[in-house]
Amino acid sequence: MTIAENGKPKTKNESLDDLDRAILNEIQSHFPIESRPYAEVGSRVGASEAEVLARVKVMAESGIIRRLGANFTSRKLGYTSTLCAARVPEDKLDQFVAVVNRYPGVTHNYLRRHHYNIWFTLIADSEARLNYILEEISRVAGVPEILSLPAHEVFKIKVDFSV
């Protein structure tokens, strides 16, 4: 486990050791799909299953690891998605964001310095459902203009961060 001189786990601002880095490099894109994935990661990096689990726990608690989860190609699963832009008055920002974030198909939601100041992505099981959700968000939040900007071509790049 990564321990600082004071005996406590290191925080995200403190340096990682070589084993922490090896674990991060393995789990970000090569997470094994099997009954004991941390034992497999351990065998790849020269550590025990218990040590890998302990280090992952420390890195998650300190915020170095934000989440562990799978990435799916939504189109191949029959879903449709769109990038949305909304013009939200400052006095309605909190309410609008809360309404948007209620929907499980929202994958990103962020504020920008632009007259379209809230941008979010939405995934749904059909274009009709997608449009229904956008109309509902508009009505409930009291924001009449939400642009739907679906991708005509998808360009995905794989990003790994060598730690």
C-alpha cells in the first residue's frame, strides 16, 4: 500500500510508486473479465490480489481513481445519442442542471462560457424517447431552447494515460 511518512495513505497530490503506476496502467484498458480480476492484475504486475485490492481502494478513496466501469458502444447496443446545447438564464442554472441530471442517459453535463451555456450528452433507446426527454427537460426546467446536435459520423479515439 502506498504510505506517506506519517503512516497514512498517500493522497492524490503525493507521488505514486512504481507498483501503483503499473496497477493504473493495467486497469485503465486491460481490466480482466474473470471471477478474480484483481488476482489477474496482480499476476501481471507482480503483486498479490490483496495488495492490488488495497492499493486500488486507497487510490479510489484519495480521488486518483474516479470510477471503475465498462465503456460500451451505445450504437451497437441499439441506442441513439445526441449532444445538446441549451441557453439557460443564470437564475435557472441550478434548476436546469438538476432536471437534466435526473435522467440516467445523461453522460456529461457541463457549463461553458457561451450564449449556449449548458452542454450535455444524452443517450436513449430510440430517437422518439430522446426527443421526449428533451421536450420534458425543456418544459420542466422552463428553458425553451435546447439544441439537439446528433453526430452524423462518430470519431472515437482510445485514450490511455501512461502513468
